[in-house]
Amino acid sequence: MVDTATVHRLRQIHATPATVLASATTGVMDLIERNKGDADRILGEVRLRPEDIADPYNELILAQFCRLFEEAARQTGNDNFGLHFGESFRPQQLGVIGYAAISSPTLYAAVRNMESFFPAHQGLSSFGLMQDGDMLWLSYAVFDPHIEQRRQDAELSMGMFLNIFRHALGHDWAPLEVRFEHEAPDAPQDHERVFRAPVRFGRRTNAFAFRRRDLDVRMPTQDPYLFSVLEPFLRSRVELTRQPEDFASRVRNQIKLHLGDIPPTIGEMAKVFGMSDQSFQRELRDSGVTFQQLVTAARKDLALHYMNDPNMPLTEVAHSLGYSELSAFSRAFRGWTGMSPQRYRQSH
């Protein structure tokens, strides 16, 4: 069980809405117009002004950013608006973090640099690598509770990340598989055209799979001098916005991404963050929560999310949360909600 004080601290972690740099909207006005939409009207619907997105260093509320693309999809009648936006989005358009990626020496370094500096670009989100046998998954998820509709953001973001890989590996490169959290749209063929890979929906996170050797390729635009200029700026932004609670939030989010893939242990999570076990535990102590409390909170969050899908078997829910047996999951779920998983589904 998570005690009341811990619940309060975890709620405080998510009390402030997340932000994203306006560079992520580069080109959205043009795409709206090409889809015969009214850009000013769409911006007005989400309470943004053209000047809000004109400055790439301006911070937008992430919830507004997501609503912008959901509203653009609705008003233009293009259900795949976010997908098409991400498809044409060049890494340089992402701003400082995009230039940091393409100026890195290798694709591996590019991904790791984006992982380290992603909080400087966007808050309450997770971006990183997950190991799966001889494959790796590049995963992305938004954890801001203020945001309910996330489909357009997920599709445009995965398209952006795909183009960083294609910047290094060539335009014809394709992942092994692509996954999205949201349910399948009416016409998913367009997604397979963009990614040139099987696309699955209703999954645990947004991710695409690839071979480890793909990361060894050198970036064609590597620029050590440019990276040396960008790195201090990105590092200062991460440190400026970083609070002790932020670390707990990031750990909780990473636990969500890795549950069912690797054991949620301190040692494994410390490796994910590139830290020693001792440094990792010290950061957690500064955050005022224990690792086990974060594991429990992550499992509860995901359990309630999965229980909303009546087609997901309870044994699969248990496995996705890192439980080896359904009985162990059932006991934990009863402790969280006061009822069994079966009864919870019937009542909801």
C-alpha cells in the first residue's frame, strides 16, 4: 500500500502542467493551410496566438500543444494530421535538442543525448531505450494527467523520432515494428505507409523496434563544435527546471515503461538512468519517496488504465505489470481498490 503522505507527494509531482518548447510546432500553420483549415481559428480554439508559436524558445503548456493538433485534425477533417506533420518534420526543426542529436558523433550518442536532455525540451514525458532480447525499442509517453487526448501528439512525435533515425540511416530505413497507446484509427494503412513497418495499436506505450547495430552508424552531420555549444544550454535548462520531485516522477515513468520487460529493481533502474545504485538511491531519498512506493504507484496507475480495456485478459494485465501470477496481481489490486479485478471490470 502507498501511505497518505506518499500519495500527497506523488500528486504534487504532477500538480504543475508540463511545458514544451514551441519549436515542436514549426510548420504547423503551413500544414493547416494545406489541409484547407483556418489556422487562426484553430489557434483561437486552444487559446494560443501566432506569436506564441513563432518563437522556438517559447514554452507552451503541453496540454495546449496536444489540443492544437487534436483541433487541427478535427477542423481540417484530416484524422492523420499529426502523422503527416511528423512525417515531414526534419530534426533541425525541433530546435536545440534536434541540432544536438544530428551533431552527435553516432546515432547511439544522438539517442542518448536526446534521452538526457529531453526534460529541457518537454516536461512530464518519457523518452528512452528499452531492451527486448536482441532488439531495442525507442519509447515515448506523456504522463501529464491534464492531457486526455494524446493520439495526434503520439503520432507526430514518433514520426519526428523516426526522421532522426532516417537522417543517419537513410530515407529508406524502416523500424521492425511500431506501437501506439491509442486504439486503431479507421484507416491505419497510412501509418504503415509512413513507417514502412507493421503498426500495432492499443499497446502499453508509443515505441518502435530496431536492431542494436543500427545505432552504430555515424551521424552524417556530426559537429563536435556545435554540440559543445549546445550542450551547456541544454544542461542548464535541465538543471534549472529540475526539482527533487522531478526525479521521482521520471523514475515512476520509467518504471511504467519497463514493467513486464525487466524486473523493476533499483539496480536495473539505476542502469536506465546511467547512475550507480548509491547515487540513484540518494536521489530518491532527496525526493522523499522510496523505490518500492514508486513501483507500487506505477503499477496501480497502469492497472487502472489496462482495466478500462475489456478485451485485455487479466493474465495479460498481470504480466504487463510485472506479476508472474494472476493471484499476486489480484491481491495487490484488491488492496488498491477494495475489490477484485473481475468485480472492478463488472462495475465499470
